[in-house]
Amino acid sequence: MTVDVVTFGETMVALRSAGPLSVPGSLTARLAGAESTVAIGLARLGHRVRWVSRVGDDEYGSVLVRTLRGEGVDVSGVEVDPTRPTGLMIASARTADITSVTYYRAGSAASALGPDDAARLGTASILHVTGITPALSPSAAEAVRVAVSSGSYSLVGLDVNYRSRLWSRQRAAEVLRPLLPHLSIVIGSPDELLLLADEGVPELVSRGLEVIEKRGAQGAGLWPKGSSTGDVVDVPAVPVTVVDVVGAGDAFTAGYLSGVLDGLAPLDRVSRAVHVAAFCVSTAGDYEGLPTRSELDRLPLVEGTTLR
């Protein structure tokens, strides 16, 4: 089946603590994965989307697949690995502003992603990948290279999503820069975009890429394909009460790709992206607060508003 977007990458079970970890203490299980968050975000906005990955033959893997399927995401490309477990992440709120994250993904099912898994991506208008997947293992990096260079998609987008605990900046640049000739859209923070090009935005724009700079609480900037460095479209963040920033960048990406699929003008694409991100940070969890299409015009609201 042809879908609007196919995403390719790891999803884990995240055990999250509301404060510093302690023994005894309590942890809440949630779903965590950049590509699956984007997939859910797009599905809630009414797009057809497929998520391709590997999970373990365990209860965690089953829960992840059921959750994505329940959100309307096509999971037919998910492989159940009988010998490797589903990855695990533990996140604790060390302070109100700092979250400490520890990963248990060495030898996980998703770390074994390889070129054969890329063959299950199927047909789609857009292929979306992140810099997390190629950081998992050499075989996963090769899988991403095969996927983006296949020429099977109208657009290929990369969200850098740099994770310092997975690889060094030097190694990330060595793996990600060769992908640029096959990409249409690149998304990242100012610091992340420097991993793709020494000069960052100006160099990426000069290569004909559509460049989106995520600026967190300061909103975002867009350089549409074919523009010059001075042709930036700036959009401020939507003012909301921030509850949890985890997943905000992936929510932003889902909103932006939705705008691309709907043929929106550059300003409207970024506006949708920051609105979807605002919904995400207003709710605890990676994906729980992602909006449906009918909710997009509900922000910003006055504190204490009740929708009746």
C-alpha cells in the first residue's frame, strides 16, 4: 500500500521518573521513539503513514506495535526479532529543568536494523529518517544509506536529532554528510545543522536543500528550497504552559511534514509545525499531547480555558 510518509527507526519503552531516581521509587512506562512520534503525529493529522522497525519478541515489543497500530499507523513493516530484546530507556527529572537519560539498547532488536529491513519500507511520497537510527550500529547506518539513496520517494527528509551518548559529533558528521545529495529537507537546531555542513545554514541552502532550523522556545526558521540565505521565514513559538519538552522536536517535524503534504505555503508550514510542538510540550509524554487536525486552531488559549 502506498502511504504519504514512511518513517524508519527505533522505538523503545521509556521508564520515566517524576523526580531523581531513588530506591524504592516509582517509574511510569511510556513509548519513546523519534520516528514513531512523527508517525503518530502525522496519523492524528489525517495522513497515511507507515513505521518500519524491529522490536523484540517480548511484551514491550507487543505493546509498542499495538500502540502504533491503535493510533492508525501502518505497522506491517515491523519485524519481530526472536533473539534480541526491545530497547529500554530510563529518564529521570533531575531538576525542573534537567532530565537525565540512560539507554539500554546495546544488542536490542532495533540495533540490528540492516539493509534487508530497508526493503520493507514500501512506497510513499516522503521518507523520513533521523540521525538516531544510523547511530545505533554500522548495519543500521547502512540501512539508512540504502533507504535514502534508493530514489523511491518524491521527498526525503532528515531530522538530525543528535544524541551525544550514541556517537561523537565527528562520527555523526562522517555518516550524515554523505546522505546530503539524496535529501530534500533537513531539520535541526543551529548546532545540529553544523554537523551537516561546516558553515551550517548558508552552505545547506546553497546546495538547494529546504532547511528548517528548530529554535525551541524561540520558534523556528525556514529557508524554502531554492531560496537564498536572506530569504528566511521566521515564526515565533506558540505561548503555552510547558509541562514536558520531550518529543517536542519530533512533534514539530510531524507538523511540518503535514504542511508539506497539504501543499501549504512556507509560512503556514512552519506555523503548523510550531503549533503541533506547542500541543506536545503542554502534555506529559512523547506523543500523548499530539493534536488531531480539528484541534490545530485551538492554540494559544487563555490559561484556565474550558472547551465545551
